[in-house]
Amino acid sequence: MNIQATSTLATDWLGDLLAIGFFEDALELTGTLADLNQNLDGVLQELISETEFKGKAGKSAVVRVGGKNPVRKLMIVGLGKAESLQLDGLRRAAATIARTAKKEKAKTLAVSLPLWQEKPAATAQAIAEGIELSLHQDNRFRSEPKDNEDNNDALKLEQVDLLGLSGQNSAITKAHQICQGVILARELVAAPANVITPVTLAEAAQAIANECGLTAEILDKDECEKLGMGAFLGVAQASELPPKFIHLTYQPEGTAHRKLAIIGKGLTFDSGGLNLKVGASGIETMKMDMAGSAAALGAAKVIGHLKPNVEVHFIVAATENMISGRAIHPGDILTASNGKTIEINNTDAEGRLTLADALVFTEKLGVDAIVDLATLTGACIVALGDDIAGLWTPDEALAEQLAAAAEQSGEKFWRMPLEEKYFDGMKSSIADMKNTGPRAGGSITAALFLKQFVKETPWAHLDVAGPVWTEKESGYNNTGATGFAVRTLVNWVLGASSSESAD
């Protein structure tokens, strides 16, 4: 599929499906739209009237034009109130259009949507992202594609023209690079635990480094032992598969404007350990407990292609949490690489143990800011639901940067409190701390645990347990893995680049 920006008017376009966006209660046909309606023998006005279309966000209608008209089918899509339009509204509208084009078996598509805040580059990028992400299908593990059309080249969408956006093909290229990072994250998360293991995750990281010119450092168990990573290795010790500590570095040409780090939780499967996940615990879904690492690696791929003037480190402590005669017991004490001791009162609170050593390792790199992200707690889903991730940070500037990055991406985060007195529930009588606190406020105490392993560097923790997976098609996400947080992480890095364009 080729997406291109063009100056062609809707009245002059020839092809299978022409899609036009309308704001709510702004349906009067004037100018080019009046001319288009006349050229199509009144079909546009009829479609609006007969479907009682009001332009509400998410609403759409399509009709066959017929006759000898240059357009085979016509689609209208609602954008909601003009004053409420956000970039994500354009992404969602573009996703609706793309899915309709596929359903209507269009090979050529034209999209006519309004500019967002008079910024053509941002508009073109958002539309292209919505189209590409919504059409992604993961058929790697099927003997035959779920949708037979996916294997029928004669029915595939081949050409998409973004009308009125001439000169914005570089923004479309950027969108494609970002989407490739999101798709990589989706496919890493969706792959089962017998495909994505600590070893193959490290291989995927090495492949990204080779493709994008990043430096890869993959530490094995012995090297992690030398660094004193007792918390990470404590989780890893029950698995038959060796742990891998992954460190990718993107180094720009010339002087880096800033030095940032992204840490992703890399539990390729989480059985719960001796605190085994049982009953309705969702153990069968625990292949996605490495979604934080998938987002970090997806972001690494994008950053490697976009090449901002920011040095970025991508860190993943990859392992399984399994059961064997070597497994850590509830009541054991582990020593992290900063010397802090941890009493294990729940072996199913393992992600924070791997992140603890990753945070210590990362701070020693001398970065300006650290963001870690993890499918860390079910408590965060209880608090914020499936669509919103939690954000914890004691640093106001970093909170503002991430909020701006998330708004641009359309990914939802809610800043949560770091209530220090809640850490009292994690105090141990025989060690520096326990690895879990009381049931109440579980996502907060998890963040407070991680905070013990960062000394001075500005740091933020993102609990993405809810949004990394969806059971229903929504917006530009299909069912399954969403690739959540890749675009926010990329926007955060680009926002730190002095050379990045404002739009």
C-alpha cells in the first residue's frame, strides 16, 4: 500500500472510494463540496440526508455512486465538534475510512479531512498512522489468514491519496517509521512464550541494533552476577532458559542535546512462581507480561530511523518467572545491585524485582531522565480501567513532558500519587523492604518500591497493564496487542531534540 499527499481536489479525483470528513452540525455543502455534489448528480447530499448523518465522531456512511461517475463509491465520516478536534480524532477517522475501504474492496482511496490547528505535517502524519495501524493484521501463526482477503492481492488497498496535503510526504514517511515500531511491539507481545523467550527477545534487540545502527550490549547470567543483580537473577533462577540483560544505545551524530533512558519490563512469561497464578488469574495471557520491553524495543527501532539529536538508552532485564526446584520461596531475601535487601512475600510481584536492578544499572549511565514502563499491577487496571495507563513521577518537568507526548500520540495516561506513607506497608522486620505491600493502593506501593532504586535522576514509572491488550477493535487498534506507549515514548524523545519541528 502506498500513501501519498496530493494537491488534487475531491472534484478531480478518480478512483474506487472517496472519503470526506464532516464536523458535527456543519453539513452545508459549499465551495468544492457543492461542486462535487453537482458532479455526482446530488449523491453526496442524498447520502447525508437519507442516513440522517449529523457529523458525530465515529459515525459514517457509504454509498455506491453508479453511472459513469469518476468515483465508484462515496463515504462520509463524522469528526465531532470542530472546536474539539484533536490529532487522535483524525487518526480514528482515518482508521474508520481504511477499514471501510477494505470492506468495500477498494484498491484506490482518497481521504479528505480538515487540517488540525493549521498544521499540515501533523495532520498528514496522524491520518497516515490511523490508516496503517488499523490495517495491520497478524497472521503469523495461522495456517490460513483469518480474512481470506488478506491473501488476495486483487482485493487489497493499493493506493491512498491524502487530498489537499501536497508537500507532506516526509510526514507520511515519518508516520510509516513510527507505525513499524508500533507493529513490532504488537507482534512481540502477541507472540506466544514458546516463540518470544529471553533469548529470542535479545535476538530481536540485536536485529534492531543491526538494522538501525544502534550499539547492542547483551549481558548473560554470569555478567549480571558480577554486577550484583540479585533481584533480577532471583526471578530468573527457576527458569530453564537463561536470562538476558539487554542494553541498546542510540548515539546521534555530533553532540547529543540530551541523554535519556527507557526501561521496559521483560517477563516473557509469568507463571507467578511459587505464588502460582490459579483460577481466574489469567495465566494464559502472561505472554504479554513483556509488553513494556516490546514498547521500549519498538521505540528503539523508530528512534534509530528518525535519528534525533538525543542519546537514548533502551534497557530490558529479560527472563521468565517459572516454577522449579530452584525457584525463590516466599520469605527469601534477595540483594539488589545497589545493596538494598528485599524480603519476598509474593513471588508473583516479580516485575518490580527485575526493574530494580535495571534502574540501578541505568542511573549509573549518567542519563538526564529515566522512564520505565511495565505491565506491573492488576491494581492499576482496577484503578484506571483497560484504556488508561498510570504515571508516577516526583519530577514536575518530566510529568509535563510525558503528558505532552501522550497528548500528541492520543495514548491515555493519568498521573497517580506517590504517597510516601504507603511505603510503611512494605517495611520488613528482617530486610530493607518487602516486595509487596497491602492490597489497597497496590499500584502506588509498586511505584514506591521502584523509587527506592533511583537516587537523583528524574524518573517516571508507567504502569501500562491495561492498554497493551484489547479484546475488541477500537480506533486504530485491532483485537489483541496494541503496541501501546511506543508513540508516546518516541514523542518524548523527539520533544527533547532541539532540531525537531514544532509540527
